[in-house]
Amino acid sequence: MYRWPDKDIRDKKDYSVDWASRLQSGETITLSSWSISPVGVTSSDDSISGSKAITWLDGGTAGVVYSVSNVITTSRGAEYAITVQLKAF
């Protein structure tokens, strides 16, 4: 399981997944979606920049470990998914 550095519940900042190692030459990300479990952290301002899928995360409850999932679709129709853990403090 992947893990991002712990997040202060007062912070709103960008987090990203770099999919470069999964993309073939010339392949691009055409769609990216995010989901978070359990409820408490909110995702907004999603974007794609080159091989990176980006979201801004806000809020949370101190001590809770969140599972942040990103699913992408590529220009050749491939779909990839990853879940990253993020602990709020």
C-alpha cells in the first residue's frame, strides 16, 4: 500500500499520483476520478498535468487514516487504479 506524508486537518493542499511508469510512449491520461474513504476529507479542483493526476484535499479528523483512490483512463482505453493512505493529524 502506498502512503502520503501525514496531513494537518487545517491544510488544503495538492496531492498527485504520477502514472508515468504505467503509460506507454505517447499515451496520455484522458480521465481521472478520485474517491476517499471514510468520509471526512474532501477532494476538489481535480486536474491532469502530463502523467500526473492531481487533486486538492481539505479537512479530515485527527488520527484517522484515509484511503484515497485514483482511477484513470488513458488515450488507448486502459484503466488503472491506485489507493494511497493518508493519515490526518
